[in-house]
Amino acid sequence: HFATQPRYPADDFRCIDPRETQARHMSCGRAPNPKANHALEEPPNLKVALYFLLDADFVGIADFYHLSVCLLQLRRTGFLPHSCSCSQKARGLFTRITHGVPHGWSSGAVADLRAFQLVLNYTTLDARLFAAALRRFRSDVAFAERVVGQKLLCADEVEKADADERNAVAAALR
């Protein structure tokens, strides 16, 4: 449906409009916003969304959930659980729960290229916001590493973060 609609304004059938969801919610500026889930009259304001992102007390990244929880705990209590350091993760003290999802499933494999292209077309602002969120998150991790004197973002996670950021930037440029 949304592929056949003009970008702004659009008929959303009074349902959630999936376009630029993150940028839309991060740029609301007031709560509650009854239009936050619905088609907007104009594009979300990326500058406002970036301002709120950078102004947030805490930014977590779902792809780095365990580390995000570690950072939040450090921020709230001043203490870091032992399972958060790379040395503890390397010793297998942190178990990754996959819920039966095969390894590599979320590594970028695309089943429906047309649907994938639609997602890219309607999430360019979200991709730019996600790239900024990754940079903010990595900056927060680096600061936490200096504070606690331990490595928190392990080599494999650095590679994933680099790839996620490259992919987000590439998606934003399409």
C-alpha cells in the first residue's frame, strides 16, 4: 500500500505508517503525539531527531543488547558486572541465547529483493539516525572502557559494529 502512496502526505488507513519510524518518533518533540504512528504531512526533521539522540542520557543498541545492559547498569550503579568484560566473554561466561535462529540468519541475507528495496526507500532517515546512534553508542562504550579499565567491545563485536555502521551509511545514501 505505502509503495503506491505519495511520501507526504499519504493515506495510512488510520494504521501505523512504517516509513521512517525511528526518525518520526525521535523528532516528535512533544508527548503524547497522536500522529506519531501515522502518516505525516511532511518528512520527520532529522536534525531534531539527531539532537534528541545526542541529548539522551542513554543509548542502547538492540544488536548489542548484552553490552547495552552492561552500560546501563554501569551508568545507574557505578559498577560493571564481571560478565561484561571481553576477558569474561572469551572464557565463555556469557552465553548467547539464539532462540533457535540459525547462525547468519540476520547477516543481511534477503529473501525478497523488491520488499528489501521498499524498506530501503522508506527508511533513509532511519538509516542515518541508526548510524549516528551506533557512533554515539561506540563513544559511550569507549568512555566506559576508560573508566573501568577493561575492554568491553570485543574484536568480533567491533567487526559487527563496523559492518552495521557501513550498512547504515550505505542505506542512507541510496
